[in-house]
Amino acid sequence: MATVLLLRHGRTTANAAGGLAGRLPVELDDAGREQAVRVGERLRKLPLAAVVTSPLIRCRQTLELALPDAVAEVDDGFIECGYGDWEGRPLTELAKEPLWPVVQQHPSAVVFPRGEAMAAMSARAVAAVRRWDARVTAEHGPDALWLACSHGDVIKAIVADAMGLHLDEFQRIVADPASLSVIRYTATRPFLVRLNDTADLAGLVPPQRADGQPVDPAAQSDAAVGGGAGGGV
């Protein structure tokens, strides 16, 4: 079977502001555009047999900058989770909602108000990546490489499935803006080849508050819903 490179879009204005964009038409900020150009320098060295994208503009902008000559096919299976009434709100505000600890600890039970169930998001994303992988394999052979540009929680769900993890464990996974996670599917099992690869070690520096003090360790235990802004630019 072929190998898929899962690319998260570059940083957006919503990521930078600490908001949850969901399916709103937010665009890349300056840092996100720089990230897209940098990841493109790596991707253009690869013989990509196919390029697929979420329909949202932040993914399309990322590919336009990273792979300007590529013809990307849009697939709704890779669209962001439908966060419903949560979309457009600050994460600090959402963290006070009763649903927040469920999102963190039991996401398979979450249905966002007037939005999508996280389990449904996972199922359609995994179905999309496996459908495309079978198609690329049939058309280009088992050694083919292909790319899908998507969103943080979507990529985390696909990676969790590849690792044999229950969806309730997917918050342990990180997918930073413009990162690459690579999965090679085979007849018997998937192999996780790369995870959250940005080739940038700056994001490993512990975050600091505006006053220069370390961030509360308890707050660091929560995953950034939607994927967050990443640790470094």
C-alpha cells in the first residue's frame, strides 16, 4: 500500500489569537505563510503521486504556497471537525464549558452543540484516508507517496487509528501547524513513520506567561482543541 504524508495547514489568525476556528474561513497569518513556504521546500523534493486537501481556505492557502505547481483535489472527508457553537470562541472561554473535560478525557462521547460528533469526524477522516490510499496504490503502485492537507484534530484521529488507539487516547497526540505525520499502510497493519515532524526544535522550549513565569503545569495537561498554534514559529 502507498504512504500518506498528513500535512497540517500553517498557523492561522485564529491560532495566533487563541481561538477555535472550526470551519470558519480563517486564513494563514504571516507566520503560517512562512511555515507553508518552509515545508514546501521539503515536499518539493518528493515524487508525490497525488495531493488532496480539505476544502477550507487555510489548507488551500498552505498548498498554494508549499506546492504552487500541484493540482490538489478537494475532499470533504478531510475537513475540520464541526465544532458547532464552539466555533470562533476563545479556547480560554471554552475551557470553562462543562463539555471541555469530556473533550479532553472522553472525546468518543462528545457531540458538539449544533455540530459534529468527534467519533463521526474520526470515522469519516479514516475512511477518506484509506479510500485515497487504496486509489493511489491502485493507480501508482505500493511505493507511491501522496499528501493530504488537513487539520489538527483530523490528523490526530487518523494517527490514533493507525496506532490502534481508541479515540479517547487521541488527545495524547500533537499535530502542530505545518507539521508532517507520515503513515505507511500495509495489508496487515499501518506503520507510523513520522509524527508531528516540523524539523524545528524551537517548539520544545517550555511556554512562558506574559510575565515571564512558566505556564501552570495543570493547564499544560489539556490538549489544544483544534490543534493549537504550535510551540514555535
